[in-house]
Amino acid sequence: MAVSVDKTVSTGPARGRTSPARRTSGRGRSVLEIALLTVLAVVMLFPVLWMIETAFKENRDVYAIPAKFFNFTVTLDHFKDVFVDSTGRSSLSTAFLNSVVVAGVSTVLATVLGVPAAWAYSRFAVKAKKDQLFFILSTRFMPPVVVVIPIFLMYRQLGLIDNKLGLILIYTAFNVPFTIWMMKGFVDEVPAEYEDAAMLDGYTRLQAFWKFTLPLLLPGIAATAVFALIFSWNEFVFAIFLTSSDSVRTAPPAIAGLIGGTTVDWGLVAAASVVFALPVLVFAYLVRKHLVAGVTLGAVRR
Amino acid sequence: MSDPVTLTTDHPVQAAATPPARGRSRRLSDRWLTVAFISPALLLLLAMSVFPLLWALYLSFTDYSATRGGSANFVWFENYTAILTSAQVHMRALTTLIYVVGAVALQIVLGFSIAYLISRRTNGRGLLTTLFLVPMMLSPVVVGLFWKFMLDAQFGVINSLLGSLGVGPVEWLTRQNTALISLIVVDTWQWTPFIMLIALAGLTAVPKYLYEAASIDRASEWFRFRTITLPLVWPLLLIAVLFRAIEAFRLFDLVYILTSGGPGVSTETLSFHVYKVAFLGFNTGTASAYGILMVLIVIVLAQLYMRYLNKLKED
């Protein structure tokens, strides 16, 4: 690619312009660009700030017309309502706990299944390797609302409807392709010669993987696991179709359930959303170096 | 793809050069190890992705209903012809097309613009990028709920802001022609950061010397953009676009929460319609055929995506 660009550049026009004029126009442009960026940043962040603000507002301020931006009374009542209600622990807090269990276990399973597979795909000669890898990734592209129809029937036979294990299994299956693609990139970066050297010292291939390659992969495994965790944590479609009772339901359908009634407590919705989104943002910040690979399912790497 | 040998040369297996391990009786061969490491993951995918799809394929040729139960009678291609000739489905396809094209186009323009602006800054790039990325990390549930609140016709903040500008209240989610636009706007808000992130990765990868060479030649800004920046970023951007198109095509949760397909059927995308046929109409056979057709479209898009991805990697 670079070659073709070099050519086009060298044949480029060489039109002269007075340099002082150019400098002032450059500064003007710079100011304009910063102003534009600021406006865009405000537009992009406003909904998030509004959500946080609403979570801290008293109910009468939440529904105030015109909307109150600054002078409202700060309250923590909505956050309290997220965790406790009149009967003790709220159903929302149970849902959060379910989310932790489902997302956590499915992430661990996807890592345990995906990392060795990624290592094997990276190191060994496998028949039709590229086709296999593409097949693996393409399972991840299936529309969830289509997959859920046969999964629903299958789970009904197996008794996995409204069961955390059912959710864990389907989330694992959706995270394994991602884990393999993402981890294969990390494994490719570790020279195979390390293992060869270890094997010359008398270690078996498995020991070489376990003792020398795996420790080097740990940061990559951590980043991959964090993305898998975020995917499972945010997932909604399978959760709403495969679970129904409060004791099994994860947080996304539980929060969505808050707007089912005739009156909607938007303050509570906002507080629950903030509590739900906060861990994701913290985790995403921790893996910001790998975001490009993470959000493209490990396909695009810098 | 038919020649596996050329694909596996990046890390030659040197088992032959390795002396036999001393005193280790349970030495696993590489081949055995490969099978042991890969098959659990593949088996899970076969059980949870391939088997359900095959089941759906079988059901798509029958008149099975999940609630009626009983036996499934073969109707062969009746479900498929019913769907492909249904005016309802054609309408949903058009809605989906408008939604996908509208949202992805807006996201490219905005995302690339933001990335370009950020790439021209020297200070605060990291902070700016992080701030812009927040919407993308949120769950569609949170995004949908929150925009529903903000777009509320009575007490929504958007109408409140418009009101102070003298624009009358707009019924964003309850009018036929504004509901789809609202959906596109919300999706754009959430996923513009995705395009921005990938465009930024492409923009920062453009070697500086190219720009330096161009400025020595006194090439104009626009000329530099057109001949250096765009050709180098375009392949990456194309991948981002295809990826977004697939995601937008299979989108369900945002529609479900924001509009539930309404008012009327004005925001019913294909994904949402499948759900209605399957879970509200209980025509499992028809819904399966519908789903299989959608899977076919996704497979075509995914193939395109992977082809470009391959090209990018080879360059």
C-alpha cells in the first residue's frame, strides 16, 4: 500500500503559498477544530451525564418541566432502592448477583476452552486451519434472536429453561470464538522458539506450554477475559428469552423490566443503569490498550 | 484455502529436531495435543451453534408450533415461499435496509470526522478517545432505556432543550416518521465511537514521513487527505463498516426497548419480526425458515468481512 502512496505523492502539485498567511490560517483552523471537538464531545457525553444526574435527583426534579440541569436536590434514595426494598433485599440486587455468577462462570469456561485451542491453532499444523478459524468466528455473527428459537426448544427438552446453567452455556459458546481469535493474536506474538528451547532441555510440549508460554500470555488472557466478561454482562436477548423468574434473571432483563408497569420510576431506572454500567466502564478502561482488537472480536489488530 | 500446507508455515513444528524427552514416559505427541486442545471448544460450538441451526433448518420445512406441540408435518418449501412472497416481510426488509444504511452511513461520517479531528491534536488524545468511547461500552439495554427517557414527549430532556429554542414538542418515539429516525440516532450515538476507534487506529498508523514528503512538495491539505490519509485508512474502515452492518442487521435489543417495533410497525426490523412470529405468533416452523434466511444474509456479509480481513492481513 505504501508504495502506491509514495508514487502519488511524488507527482503531487507544488503550488507555492506565502507561509505567514498559512500559519495564521492554520491557527484559526486549530481553534475551529478544538471547538468542533468540544461540541461533539458534549453531545456524545451529555446522555451519560444526564443519566448520572437523574440517578441523584429527587422524583419531582426528575420530571420537572423544563428540565433542571443544575439546581436540584441531591439524593441517594434511588441507589438505596436498587439494593433494598420493603421486603429486605430487592429483586434488582438478586439480579445483579445472578449477573456476576453467570458472566463470571461463562468467562472462566470460555477462557479455559479458548486459550488452549488458540495456542494449538497458533502452533500446530491443523487441517484447513483458516477454514476452521473462519467457521469459528462466523458462529459469533449469528443473529441471537434466530439462534434463540432452536436453543429455546433444545433447553425445554433438557430442562435448562429458566436455569443459570443454560445461560452460562450459551454465553460460553458465544465467547469461545472471540477468545480463540483474540488469544491467537497474543500467542502468535510469543516466539515458538521458547517452547522449542524448553523441549531441548527435556520438557514435554505440554510442560513447555504450561511453564514458559502460559506465563507470558497472562496479560493477554486477562484482557481477553475482561472483554468476554463485558459481553456476557451486557447480553440481553438470550437472558430475556431463556429466563423468567426473579431468582434466575440477570440484570439486563431485570432493569428492562422496570419500565413494564403503568408508571415508570425513571430515577430508579437511572440509578440501576449507573450501578450496572459502572463496572463495565472501569473494566473497559483497564483494557483500553486492546480495545480495537476487543471490539472487532480479535480480528483487527494494530 | 484449499491448500492447508501454505497456511501453517508461520511456526514450523520442530518435533523432529527435538531429542526424545529423557525419562518421561507420558509424552504426548503434538498431534494428540492438538486434538485435545481444539476439540472441546469445537464440540461446544457444534452443540450450541451448529446443532441448533440444523434443528432450525429441519423445523423450517415443517409446520411445527412450539405451543401446539404434537407432531411436525413436512410442508417442504411452503414456509420459505410464504416468507419470500409476504408483503409484510418486504416492508420489514425495507425498514431494516433504511435503518442499517442510515445508521452505518451516519456513523462513518461522524466517526471518521471525530477520529480525524482527534488525530490532528497532539495533547489530550488519550483522554479524548476514552471519553468518546463511553457510549460503545454501555449495554444496549441501558442505552435504550435512557434514550427512551430522554426522548419522552412530555418530560424528556431533548424536547425541553428544543422547547427553549422555540421548537415545539416532538413525539419522537410515538410518530411513524420520527420513530425510525430516533432509532437511527440512538444507534448512531452508541456506535459512532466504534468507527472512530478503528479510523483512529488507521490514522495513527499512517507513517509521518509520507506527510513530511507531501509538505516538502507543498501538497495542499485536501490533496494530502485524498492521496495519503484516505487510501491508507479506507481498508480498515471498510472492515469496520461491514462489521457494523452485520451488527445493525441482527440488532434486536434496542428496538425491543426503545419502540417495540411501534408505532404500528414503523420500526419493526427483520430481527424484531422474527421474534414476533416465533414468540408471539408461535409459528415455530415459519419463524425457523425466516431465521434461516436471515442467517444466509449474515453468512454472505460475514464472508465479505472475512475476505477483506484476509486482504488487509496479507498487505
